[in-house]
Amino acid sequence: MSRSETLSVPIARGTSLPRLDAWEGAALALTRRLAFVGVVGMLGVGIVSAVDVLVFRAILNAPIPGLIEILQTVFATAIATVFAAGLAERANLQVELLSKVVGVRGEHWLAVLGALALLVAFTALAWQCGIKAVQAQRIHSQTTLLRLQVAPFYWAMAGLLTLCVPVQALVSLSTLATALTGVPRRAFAKGARRPVPWLWRTALILLVAAVALIWGVGALVDTWRPALAANAALLALGLFALLWVLVLLSVPVAVALLATGLVGIAVLLGWNRALLVVGAETVGLLTNPELSLVPLFLMMGAFATTAGLSADIYRLAQAAFGAQRGGVAMATVAGCAGFGALTGSSIATAATIGAVALPEMKARGYADSLASGCVAAGATLGQLVPPSTIIVLYAILTEESIGKLYIAILGPAVLSILFYLAAIALLVRLRPQLAPGRDPFAVGALIRALGRAVGVLVLFGLVIGGIYSGVFTATEAAAIGAVFTFAMAVLRGKLRGQALWQAAGETTRSVAMLYLLIVGALVLSFFLALSGLPGFLTQALAASGLPPLAIIVTLVAVFILLGTVMDATAVMIITAGVVAPLVASLGYDPIWWGVMMVVIVEIGVVTPPFGINLFVLKSLSGATPMGQIYRGVLPFVAADLLKIALLIAVPAIATWLPSGAHF
């Protein structure tokens, strides 16, 4: 049946595209308001934490008692409010590598598969969280210091996760309507009131098929459980391969992680225990006070963007480097480093600094290749300069210190900046036509830029200096950073109108995506540890006779290739739990390897031809050919490869700072 024929099939009582869009719009409006309340609640807890550190503890020497229990209960409930809005906004990490292979309609049906998988996942999460609430109520569980009843907070979290089920059901229906009609979701509201043929019947068929598939997998696991459990390591390898298949089929990465981990645990321990593990990991993640730094740092980045701190950083860098040939390109790299320290995102850094720097360099006569290359490469500093969300993910999955990793990555981050600046200096020296002559150095302009950027410098000093000196924990530093940037946005009058809603929305999308990813990763990590796969791989490598250096070089090459076709967060989430123990068994420091993983996967995002930052730059630079962007980024990729070689040869670049830090 052709597309035109499909759209013209009449159904007397069909559900129309605009009606679906209206339902989704209502769900989105409701969940956004709920998430806004949650983000305000997180900010409120952050303010209390900052006041506790800066006033009650530092000045009065009388810290607020039981603050950690507030993080475990109130903050956890606030986090749970964002999941439904994240689903309504489709804030899911997916790998769309096969989209061009399967075509547009095939891509739509893969999206249906992913939406249904999310629906099943949140049904299971809500169910298990409800069970945890029942258990807490039955034993009258309380916090230790404040004697807060835990059950009401667990019930609130279970209710908020239950709200995700009808929201995701609507999203699934909308996705199915797109697959059946070929009409993009954004065109729903613009179209005539056309019925969607077979919508409810297809939805029912898919629901029955999903239930049958789940039942079939359960029966298969029960039947083959003794044989599979006897070869736990091989089972883990098989499920790890299945994980990659699901990811490549555009199943949301979090759901793929959760599904493979759940099946693996069910084989080894049974379905009841496997589901209990899912519930325990979900509640444990939400109530983990150390992980509250993730939404707080994300909030800091959102408020920093709203306050216009990117322009302050860029102006300061331009005043400092403008007197050099290629000074605006150097300022762009420095600006990316500074703004990356606030956002922790390479894509956000590329988009924000690129929007400021590319027109400036074009107006000054810089070659398109150099302009694009320095923005694309400089944006990778968004994950290298702490605070970095990807570092937190590694710490969670490998049970390493977040503070130590933040300090460890400072050395490689500085090295990256110096190498990029050196690459620009060498390029404009060998090919002067790439950049115009230097600007005269103006002390007055530098002083004015410093005055404007003093808030950013104080913020960076508080966050990183506080962590390194041991004055703050990483969570407390995140709270101070979020409150500081919020105050700057308020004082500059940047939170008027819809600005606060936009900042809250940005935080909502990021938190919803990351927390679901972490839940899936923790369930998978539990299974991998249970299966003994890391030990199996360690023994296999020892038997291979390969020297440790050869194994490390091979891993570097594999991760660079993965980084070119997958999001850095996805690569870290999927592989860290398996590879980190392997590297540690070779005698390398896990802290060093964590830094290496971040450096390596960030190289992938700027490596031609598929690096994601290259396409962000293409969208910003307009008419600049992709070939020019490729040529522009290659010198910086060469600098990155040199940096990796140096980090392998001298691991102390990453390990010497943590050894002297106070934790």
C-alpha cells in the first residue's frame, strides 16, 4: 500500500493526528509544570546545602544536622518529578546508526520499538518502586537523625514513576501513528483532522506481541536456566553482544542496558530476585546523596548559559590572545575550555561558543577550515574540564572517587588546551593566509574583560579549589555552583519571562536522560559482576601473552572508532563496567584509565567522517563544505593523538594531582 493510499483510508471512529497531538500537548504541559516544581525543589535543597557549607559550617562551626537525609528523601523525590517530562519531550539517548540503512519508514518503526521498550521499562520500574514503598511502610523505616518516615517519600517516587506509564503510552501511540501514516509528529497539529488507520488495532497487536515476547523470554530463561547459569561468563558475553544489537536497532540505550541486565540476573538468580535488584538499584540511585551533584552541576550549566557567562569567557579570552596571529582562534579554544567548565557538555559548548566565534572569525577573514576546526576541537574540552558529567558516570560504574577523578583530569585538560593553542600557532605560522594579522594588545580591554568575567573566575575557584583542598565535597561544590550561577542570572536580570522555564526545561531533559541511563548501567553492572565476566576476560588476556601496552593501544583504537559513531555518554555507560576491571588487572591505575576513556571518546566526536561535533559545526557554519570542516579538524586530531601517546607514556600527568589532594 502506498503512502497516499494509507492516508486516505477512512475510519468512522478513528483517532486523528491533531487529536493525538492535543493529548500529547496536554501531557507535556502537565509534566513540564511538575518538573518545574521538582527543579525548584532541587535548587532549594542546593541553597540550603550552600548556606550550610558557607555559613553554618565555615563561620558558625555548627552544620545543619541531618542534611544528608534531606538529600536522600526530599531531593530524591524532586528528581523523580522530571522523568515524566523527559519522556514527554523524548529525552532519550539513542544511537541512530542504522537510520540511513533502513530508510525513513524503517526508522519510524524502530522508533516504535524503542517507545514500547520504554513503556515496558517504566512499568517495571514503577511496580518495583511501589514494592519498596510497601516494604518501607511495613517496617516503619525511618532516617537515622531526623527520624523521617521513609515510606511517604518512596510512595511519592512510585507515584511519579507510575505517571510515566500513561505519558509513555501516549508517546508510543504518537510514534505508532507516525509509522503508520508517514506524517512527522511535528506536522500533526498542522494537518487536517485525518484518521489514523489501524491505530488502535495495531497498538493492541503490538501490546499482545510485547506481552507474548516477555512471556516467551521468561519461559525460555526458565527452561534453559541450568545450562546457561553453568556458563555464566559465556552468557554475559552473549548478552553483551545482544546489548549492542539492541542499541544499533535504536532501542533507547537505557532500556537496552536494563533489559540485558535483567535477563542475565534472572538466569543466575531467578526472576523475583532480578526484579528486586531493579527496584533496589532505582531507589538506591534516587536516594544516593553523592549523586545529587549530577542535577546540581547540570543546573549550574543551565543557569550559566542563561546568565550569558559564555560571552564573558569569550571576551576575556579574546582580550588575552587577540595580540597573537590567530588570536581569535586561540580565544575560541580558551573560551570553549572556560564554558565547558560550566556546562560539562561538548555539544552545548560547540553550539554556544560556535554561535559567537564563527561569525567573529568570518568577519575578520579567518579561513573556514581553521574557524570550524578550532570550535569543533575546543568543544571537546566541555567534558575534559571539570565538572564533567561523563566523569561522574565513570565514577559510579567503577566505584571510584568522583573528587579524585575531577582533580585527575585537570592535568590532561590543561595539556589539551596547550596542544590546541600550539596547533593553531603552528598552522598560522606555516600558512599565514589562514588568519589575518594580529590585533594590538590593549591593557584596558583586558582589564574590562577581567572585571566582567570575575564571577566566572570566582566560581571556578570555588568549585575546583574547594574540591581539591577538601573544604567541599563534590556534592557541596555542585550546590554552591548551582546557587552561584542562579544568583548571577538573577542579578543580571536574565531570568525574566520564560528564561527560568527554559533553564528548568534544560535541566529536566538532561537529568531524566542521565538517571535512566545510570539505572540501566547499574543493573547491567550488577549482572556482569555476578557472572564473573571481568575475571574471565582477565584470564583470557593473561593467556594470550599480549603485553599490557599492546592491549591498551588496541583499546584506544577501538574506543576512538566507537566515539566516531556513538555518543560519548553511550560508549562510557556500555563499556566502563567491563573494561575498567580489565585495565586494572593489567596493573594500570583505574583513575588514570577513567581520564583516558574520557579523552579517547571525546576524540571520536571530532574524528572524520562521523564525529558528531562536525555536524553541529556544519549546522552553525551554513555554507561551509564538510570537506573544509574535515581539513580544519585534522591538525587538532593529530594533537589529540600526541596527547594520548603522552598520557600512556607518562601516566603521572593524570595521577599526580589526586595523590596530593585532600579527600
